[in-house]
Amino acid sequence: MVALTINGEAHQVDAEPDTPLLYVLRDDLKMNGAKYGCGLGQCGACTVMVDGEAVFSCVTPVLLLEGREITTVEGLGTVEKPGPMQQAFIEEQAAQCGYCIAGMMMRAQSLLQKNPNASDAEIRAHMEPNLCRCGTHMRIMRAIHRAAELMRSGAGTGAARVTGERAS
């Protein structure tokens, strides 16, 4: 058994220690926000946060995660009360096919929690590991800036602000 804390909740999972977190999230816990893209840590569709840092869950074994805080896109808000990042991506229509978007939001969230006033250059550099094949890059940039505004002002509908609080 592996003990994981995901979105503030404790989970006991019957998984081999070398099982990638992505498989535990999707198969065992039915958290389907993070997507399987390449399985090699090269596309970012599976991005989640571990202790506030963006990580590729497809190549991160669960044995490294006991005692650490894992945040998935499900932890940013709900359909009824989207968090600021989710709300900004909705408002800017940043998704086309939507496959990469959860990973994009998680990588952007990790940046804005550390640097709520990130410049375009800082956002581009931080977002580089995550790929989008649809080409919505400019809408994603606008969404990240909008999310930063929402987080700074506290105007988002969820509680996952720049401070790193969980959505309620």
C-alpha cells in the first residue's frame, strides 16, 4: 500500500512502488484530468503539481510521493466553482481539443504560485515543456495573464489563489 495526499485528501492505494502516478490517478482513483500523452515525460499532458512544482506524472513513481502534497487539476476547483486558473482558461477559450489543457493549467498554476507577476518571457520559458498541437498558444498566454489577475484580486470563484490554497 502507498499513502498519497492528493488535493488535500489522504488515499491508500494498492500499487507497486514503481507505478507511475498517472496510472494511480486515472486507474485507481478515477481522477482523469491528467492525460496520457507520450508516457515519456516529453509532452506535458500528464502534468500535476507535487509540493507546488510541476511534474510529469507519467514518469514519476508513487514511491517518491509519500508525505508530499500532490495537486491535480481536479484540486483547482469544480465544474460549479472553477478556480481562477480554470475560470481564466474558460473565459479565454484556451482549449481547442482540450487534451493538453489540464497539464497547461497545472504548469501555469505552479508558476503563478511562485511568481504572480510573471512576464510573457517568464511564462513562455516555464510553459515550454508542455506541448499543444492545436496551436492555442496565444489564448493560453492570455488565460495565464487573466488567471494571475484573478488570483491577485481574489476575484476567482474558487479558492486556489496564488497563495496555493485549495479550492473549497
